[in-house]
Amino acid sequence: MCHPFFLPLLLVALAGAVTAGAVPRVPGDDAEVLERVEAPRAAYIAELRALRLELAANPDDAPRAFAFVRRALRATRTSGDPRPLGQAEAVLAPFVAVPEPAPEALVLRATLRQGRHDFAGARADLDRVIALAPRRADARLARGLIALVEGQPDPARQDCAAVLALGARLEATTCLALVAGLTGRAEEGRRWLGRELAASDPTDPETRRFALSALAELALAAGDALAAERALRTALALPDPEIALRAANADLLLATGRAAEVAAALEGAEPGDDPLRADALLLRRFLAAQALDEPGAPELAARLEARFAMLRARGEAFHAREEARFRLTRGAHAEALELARTNFAVQREVADAALLLEAARASGEPAAAEPVRRWMRETRIADARLAALEARR
């Protein structure tokens, strides 16, 4: 049986890796230190600089601007570096400030908003795009994935079916398989997705990684950790694995008693990256250190405390899942429960439901998890991880 906190791999498809300070902020004091940064070494730094120089010479060039935003998003997803997101928002701003933004500009802004867990704002942008360009499969898919993150299978199914009708078979099948997993048909979803993966173009690594990640998530829902590991390993072998994928792999290692392998698994996506820049990866590294009783565990815990304090000071709440899990492992059950409640009100994937169930049990307040049980009844989800937690009640 897999650990209930295995990160749902649906997040791999979404824009934002969980990072500290991913939202741009203007300091109130020129003397304030926002971050101490080493000399840039990662390749994406040079690529983004080159694109910015091109944009400076051609500030109205929308294709160049959109290419920069896409590269910045990829850089943050794979490295955990939050700085490209601020640059992306600045570059995109003039193109969404006009009365009738281009659909591409709105899709990109929706992607940035997803990364901040502003699902309502992202959905509003995608609604506009679909009204203007109803055959944009990327907008339909993004809107369907938002519905899945929010635990709403019916609207997700509608958008995923529209993506299928538009010809994006692997993306649509992946989305529909995840809907099946959310509604008690994980095994059926695994069969669909396995067949489609076998028949799909192997030269599209990003879409294949998304599909393999979903296949791993469905395997875990069915209680098949070995199949999940096979899918994860295949996905990780593709170029540029995202933070969410590396975090999910670390969770599987932790769940199967291989904490000693976590540090190597969290290495940066490319030379020059700090693998612990992302809160999600720092948390997993701490959990491994704690499990192994490493002498560096207190220092890692202190780093997490500092990051969460910084995010709270900025009024950023999208770190609630990570902090709730951290508090739970530290024995701060009441704090963990409050954070888990806050998190479940915003997003309703399996990890969010599992977190609230576990926090409610640890706090001696089983009734606090009633929203999860109501959601489980409504969706008819049949998930091995949630069933294991319910059996412990």
C-alpha cells in the first residue's frame, strides 16, 4: 500500500511548481534583501537573457514575448527558480492589458494564474479564449484540469471530451482517464491510457510525460505501487522532468522505505540548479533526513520554517498543502488541521483529501474530515490511499 501523501501527478500538467516566492512582489524598502543569488550557471538563465535582449529591441513582438513566457514557465517548473515567473508576468502584462487580448496571451496568463492557485482567474481567462476560439484544445484541456484539481469530475469530463473531438488523442485520453480515477474507475482509466500510450507518437516528450504521470497516479489509486514506479521511472527518463514529478518520485521512495535514495533523486534538472530551491523538494529532503535521523534534519526544518514564514508575511496561501504536511510530521496537529482545511477548500486532489483525513485523525477531531467524506460520496471515488486512511479511523 502506498503512502497516502504521494503527490498527485496531475500537478505535473499544471503551470506552477510549488516554489517559495513565486509571485512577484515590490519591496517597501530599498535595503530589503529578497534573496541571495549565486552567479547564474543554469542554461535557462542565458536563454532567458537572450530572449529579453531580443524583446528589448522588439517590444511589440508578440510571438517573441509569448516564447519568453513559455520558456520562463518551463524554467520554473523544472528548476524551482521563481524569478522567471516574475519576468514572465512583466513581459506578458502589456499584451493582456489591451481591450481584446490575443487568445495566446490569455492562455499564458491562465497558466501563470494556475501556478498561484488562482483557479477562478485562470478559468475566467480560459472561458474567454474558448468563447473566442472554441477549437483551441489547449484551453479546453487546461480548463478540464482545473476542474480535476478542484475535484469536479463532470465539467472536467466535458472539456476532456471536447479535446478528444479536436483530435488531441493522448492529451484527451489522459484527462478522461484521470476523470475515471476520480469517479471510482481507476482500473478502466489505466486500460484506456495504457492502450493510447502504446499507440501514441513517442517523439512528444512533454505529452508523454503528462500521460505517464497520470498512469502512475491511477496505478496508485488502484494500490499498484510497482506499476506506479515503472511509469514514474519512464517519465523521469524523458527530458526536463518537472519539480512535481521529482517530488512524486521522492514520495514513492519514502513510502517504500527508501529514504536513503531521496537525496540523489532530487538532483537539479540541469547543472547549476539548486534542487532544494523548491519548497516541495526541500520538504521531501527534510522528510528523508528525518526518517534517517540525519544530523542535518534540524537545519532543513529551519529552512522550511523560514520559507513558510516568508510566504505568510506576503499573504501567499498556495503553500498550505506543503506546510500542513510539514506541521503534521512535527506533531503540530492543530496547525496542520487548520492548514489542511484551508487547502481542501481550494483544491481537492487525493493528496489534499488524504492530508485532511490524516490531520483530523491525528488531532482527535474526526468530524473535521467530513468535507472529504462528503466529496468521496459525491464523486464515488475508489482510491486505495483514501481507503487505507479511512480504515484507520
